[in-house]
Amino acid sequence: MYGLYPRKGTIAVGSDADIAIWNPGIEKRIDYSMMHDAVGYTPYEGHVYKGWPQIVLSRARIVVEGGELKVARGSGQYLARGVPGPVATATTVDGPARQLRKLING
């Protein structure tokens, strides 16, 4: 949708390996001190959510683990958006999710 595929949005050779490993059993009340950004607030302040990321990888490096930031702030990489493709490609018969399922399931 943002013209970043296949670099983003898929798990494949040559893609960035941005992955969040989620624990669905954790329950958290959100407050700004939990955020790893410089915005200064979160619209989710005070909300309670079930499920929380345990490990977050960006370009295959661990950036958050156990709620702790593991990289220097600002160490990300800006990517200019490309030309958006048709949104419908994400739901086609041979879309990225179906291709990944084929790889996993054989």
C-alpha cells in the first residue's frame, strides 16, 4: 500500500526482517513511560490491553526486548515511500500471506 513491498510487509530473502514476537497472555495498562519514542504522550494512556510484544526486531536486529530499548534512539533508517501498488494485490490468490503459508506448510 505504501510502495515499500517487498522490502517491507513480507518475510523473505532480501526483505528487512521487521518482526514482533507477541505474548498474548500478558495484560498491560498503557502509560507513556512504556513508549520508546519522543512524542511525549500516547492516546492509549490508561487503557488496558491483553497481549504485549516480548521482542521486536527491525532489520533483523533486536530493538526492544522485555520492554527495554536495546538500540540508540534515532538509529532507525528513513525509507521514502514508493509508488503505491493496487491495494487489491494484498488479497489476490498469490498474495504474500498465501506465499508464506505455502512455504511453511509445504
